[in-house]
Amino acid sequence: MNPSSLLPIALEAVALGSALATKARPETVVYKNEKDPVTEVDVAVERTVRDFLRTRTPDIAFLGEEEGLTGSGDLMWALDPIDGTVNFAHGLPMCAVSLGLVREGTTSVLGVVDLPFLGERYYAAEGAGAFDIDGNRLVHRPRPLAESLVAIGDFAYGDGADERNAYRFGFVSRLVPHIQRVRILGSAVTDLACLAAGKVDAVVLYNNTPWDMAAGSVICREAGLTVADHDGTPHTMRSKAIVAGGAETVASIVDLLSER
């Protein structure tokens, strides 16, 4: 199946989710684990998109962050109903509805990311380019590392957080002298969308879940960016992390990640 043929369906699905997300502020917040909230809006968006895609693409499996996997097969939708739930619950606009299509459990081949409170949407299909909400093609324009704005993922919490954060603090301390600024936006999907749009120059995310990475990674690749694992190998859904940016920038960041 040509992924481009599914773009209209994916765009419609994400539009439904985004419309729902913007209707009301969340009233109920519960915690899946320490400091990891979910709201009734997250769940409602996921169920709405899942039901829509079950009707339109019944042969494609579906993985949602909140309610897991249904179906099976070589293709799987991966949805983050609201990435950046903490931002969303606090009224910060850096959050997104993200829908990706994953082939054989490893490679993202289609993605739609909508930033409903910023009025932005980005989408791509494998081999067909990446575009913004107005249909303008996204094309990476490299910038020297010293002038680069680098978005990084949130720091860890819970069991083992001290050890993981010690590594992350060390990486940031090595990174800062080589770049212009670091940013933590609090939403992995927003980080990747901003990279594809040229608003930041690189992204370093320490985790790798399909609902967070599937859509953004293919949009970045189709915009001409390098998307790698922490060791510089090509990124897949089985990677341990994601480093994305221009090829030279990614190579430099991978070197800094490997230092201890």
C-alpha cells in the first residue's frame, strides 16, 4: 500500500482529535504513575480517533498511548492523543495530536502532527515530502552548530531517575558550549514538528515510544533531516532514543552523547 493514499484519512482523523482537544480545558487529571498524568480529554481524543480509523481502515492495527493495541498486521497506526499532557493541563500551548503509520513494527511511513493551540499542522508520507498546513513543502536549511537551537527531552522521574538524570545533566553540560541555546518544550512531538519547520535546529529525546516518535520522525526525514538513534545508527521504532537534525549536527551531538 502506498502510504500517500492514506494521508487524507490520517489528516481527517487528526482534525477530529484536535477539534475535540480544543473544546474544553481538562477537568479530571489522574496519574498513570508518578508525575505522568492523563486527562479525560486524552482518553476521549484517543477513542474518537480509534473509532474513526477502525471504520475507515479496519485492516490496520491501532496503538494508542492510553488504551494500547488493537488489531494486528504489517501496518499499525500509532497515536498520541495529546502529547505534552502536563503542558495541556496547565494551559500551555506546546502540545500536539500526533498520528503515525508504522510498517512492520519498525519504520514510520506516514505522519500527521497538529498543534491545535498554535494553529499549525505538519504532515508527510514516505517518498512524498513533508508539508505544513498551507501545503508549503518543508525543506531543511542547515545552520552552523554554534548558531543552533537544540530542543531536548524532559528529565527523568521515578525509579532510577537520579542515574538517568546524571547522564543527561552531563550531556547538557557538554552540549551547551557548542550551541546557541537549549530548549525544553515538554512535548516530544512538538520538538520534532518545530525541527521539521526549521524553528529549532536539532532535537535530542532520550526515550522512544511509537506514539511519540512515529509521526514526527517521518516528517523530519521527508524534510531532509537526519534522524538517528543515540549511537548514530538510523532511527527505528526499536531505537533507544532519537537524535535529529542536519547530518553534521547529528554527528556532533552523537559524539557528545557518547562521552562520559
